[in-house]
Amino acid sequence: MKILYFAKLKQLVGKSEETIIIQKKKKISQVINELKKRNEVYNFAFKETNSLQYAVNCEYVDLDCFVTDNDELAIFPPVSGG
Amino acid sequence: MQILFLKKNFIESNFINKFSLNNKDSGAIFSFIGKARPKNQSNTILSIDIELYEKMALVQIKKIINKLMKKYLIDDYLVIHRYGKVKPGENIVLIVVAAKHRKESFRFGEGLMDWLKVKATFWKKENFADGSQWVNQKKTDKEFIDFNL
């Protein structure tokens, strides 16, 4: 599954995207918990998951949404355009 | 009916004039220009970096427009949003709406802007002489979405 990071989260994680294999469908919250276990960088970046926004294939979703390896998951702080 | 994401600054009058000429039968042309401010409270802003998730911004803006078009009868629209580096005084966003009557064009334009602020995937980072900071979504913008969802 492709994961995209934007804005401040991209800075904290240190990359704009990465591909992970999750094999079977998982909730976004589970995916994030696994990322947090990787190291302190991820653990810190995802410290406040409720203040982040999530999108699967360009549609806003919440942390309980299921994702598969075919999805594009985007994670970012609330938008501030306009 | 056009949505454009531009890296370089643009002259709004060129787009508004062309849009107006293309919509000769519309009785109302609404336009809104959002510009980069030179200051955030007392801090002087040197520039603003605007990050864009293009694919999703396009999807979300189209969704907003479809929703508003069911509510308000309009003839045409143009949405331009900058990305990349923007200097104070430059344009960030331009919305132009053509409708038969003024109220539809006002309401469509205002609604589009309100939703764009909370759904379109752009992020601003303000650069100062002594550092930079990401712009947080305004509380009032968040309240708008909580109220209208």
C-alpha cells in the first residue's frame, strides 16, 4: 500500500511517501500502530493521531476505515489552503 | 467550467475578462481573489510555501462544486489556486462564477470558498526572517464544517 505524507507530517516522518505491504485488510489505526513501533521518529510523528486527517484514494475517511495493499492512503494535518 | 492549479502568479483581470466574454448571457459575474498577506500579527512574512496534493484537491473541489450546483443554478465557474512559493501581495486563489442572477453567484462563490478552506488539500507554510511555521486551520473554518456536515 502506498502511503503519502504531507505538510508538517512529511517533515516529521522525513519522507513524502513510502510503500508498505499489509497483506490482509487492516484498519488505518492498526497500520499507524505498526508504523509507530518502527522507531521514535514515527512514534513522535503519530503522537496525536486524532489531530491528523486521513484519506483513502482521495476520499476523507476516519481511523476505523479498512485499507488494503491496493489503496493509496494519505495522512496529513488539517488543510490550510485558500 | 475549469479548475486550475498554478505555480506562477497570475493576472486576475485576464482570467475574469475572458470568463466574462465567454458568459455573455449571464446576468451576474461574481469574483473573489484571495491574496497573500504581508504580516501574521506583527511578524513580517517573506513568502508562503503552498503544498498541494493535486489528485485529491481536484477530486474534493469537484465534489464541492457538484454539491453546490445542485443547490444553486449557475452557468459557469473558474477556480484557480496557487501552489509552490507565493510572495506577499500575490494571488493565492481566484473564484469566478457566472449565473443568471447575482444571489446565486454570491452564494455559490461563498460556499465554494468555505468548503475549499476545509476540504481542498493545500497546506500553507509562512516563512519569516527567523524561521517558518505551518499555518493551522482556523477555528472558524473548522466550526463551519462541523456545522454543515
